[in-house]
Amino acid sequence: MALDAFGFLFTGRGLDPDRDRSVIERDGFRAVMVGMADPSRAPEIAARLVDEGIQLIELCGGFGPVWTVRVIEATKSRVPVGSVGYGPESIDGMAALFPPQAG
């Protein structure tokens, strides 16, 4: 089986996953990028993408391991879920861009 449908979820201030969605289609391949302000929307959005035929989901590095696990649970492991990783040289920069959330 070939990869024909890829989903990428990312976070950004003010983004609404119901509106901020881009699709690239070419030669039978489809990539869907969905932006959201609140990472807690990722599990719901990921499950919806899988229902729409997405075969693989990747999360922006700003989600971190906790949200990656929650997306895997929400999709019931029906598709591979991965996340962008950053090496130790990027830790300070990532912490500045994505400060820890309280509670």
C-alpha cells in the first residue's frame, strides 16, 4: 500500500481548526495541514482526519509527547502517529516559543 493521504497538525495563535485547514492534492496524493490555537483539539481533529481517509498523522514539535500519546489514543492506533522532534541544540528556542502551560 502506498501513502496517499498525509495529515499534519500544528499550533499557532488564533488558529481555528475548522477554518485554518489547507489541502494539497497532486497525482492521487493528498496532504492536509490543520492549524489550531489549543493543542487539546488535536485528538478530536486527528480522529476526524482518520475518518476522512488520512493514513498517517504527524504533529508539529510544539505538541510534545503528551499530546502525541493522546492523539494515538484518540485515533485508536488506526494509523501511524509521529511528531517532529528537536535536538538538544533547539531546546531553549523551543521553550521560548512554546512555554509550559499551567495545569
